[in-house]
Amino acid sequence: MARLLIVHHTPSPTTQSMLEAVLEGARNDEIEGVEVVTSPALAATVPDLLAADAVILGTPANIGYMSGALKHFFDTVYYPCLTDTTGLPYALYAHGNSDTTGAVRAVESITKGMGWSRHRPPVTAVGDIGREESEACWELGAVTALAALERHEERTGKS
Ligand SMILES: Cc1cc2nc3c(=O)[nH]c(=O)nc-3n(C[C@H](O)[C@H](O)[C@H](O)COP(=O)(O)O)c2cc1C
């Protein structure tokens, strides 16, 4: 079974609604053979990441950067996982009250350092979450679940 890991910092109803839309997309009935696992960024571990075939990262913008919680996740996994997660497909969603540019830049910089492969452009939202943002999150979840499946097949040689 392929595994998609969602590492998120979810401090509010708005960010919760983005997470739920991502989860709905990732767990939709059309996709088979992918286990979807969520972990708050402060609780995600090295074994969680090593077991993943793809990762979705979710963060609010905090002082022009990713959340401290997601930064803590990267501090935890960077060196222990640097060699073994090269090429890992990942996707990002970010929410802010005014501007998510710095948060996206920060995540893209560290994932580049880890040699991960951005599966698609980030989904960003400012303020309230409407239908368009929810659908973008749903799609992000679905396509990244498919990326997990593909990577799992590559790694195991099974389809
Ligand atoms: C300490 C702190 C720093 C923040 N910094 C930013 C920021 O730099 N840019 C921004 O757009 N929003 C910023 N925010 C707002 C959060 O991104 C926002 O609260 C979060 O995405 C959840 O959205 P909500 O409060 O509308 O539910 C900050 C919030 C806090 C608590």
C-alpha cells in the first residue's frame, strides 16, 4: 500500500477547513491503494517521513515565514532523512491573513535543500476559504495521493 503523509499546522477553523478539503481529495473513492496519514507538524517523526511515498505540507503564514511548528518538523527530519527522501514528491498549502509569499518561499527553500520534488504549485489562500480554495485543496490532495501511488510503484516495482 502506498502512503501519503500530511504534515500540517492547524491553529484555526480556517486552516482546519483547508486540511479537511485536502483530506477529502486524498481519500476520494476513485483512488485505491493509498493510505492517507495525517500528523500535526509538532508530532511528525523521522519514521513517519521515511514511510511516506509523498508528503503534503500545510502551514499558516507566521511573521512572513512558515509556522514555527512546520519549521520544527524540518529541524527534526532534515539530516536524518536527507539521503533517503531524495526525489520525494511533495505539495504545499498555505494560509495567511494578508500574504503567504514568505511562507511559501521558506518551504520551497528547505524542500529544495532536501532534494524533494514539488509535485504541483502550492495552494495559497488569504482570508476566508471559499469554494474555489476548497476545490484547489481537494485537487491538491487527490493529485498528491496519485503521486504517492506512482512513487510507491517505482520503489517496489509493483503496479
Ligand atoms: C504570530 C502570528 C504571525 C502571523 N503572521 C502572518 C503573516 O506574516 N502573514 C499573514 O498573511 N498572516 C499572518 N498571520 C495570520 C495567520 O496566518 C492566520 O491566523 C492563519 O493562517 C489562520 O487564519 P485565520 O486566523 O483566519 O483562521 C499570523 C498569525 C500569527 C498568530
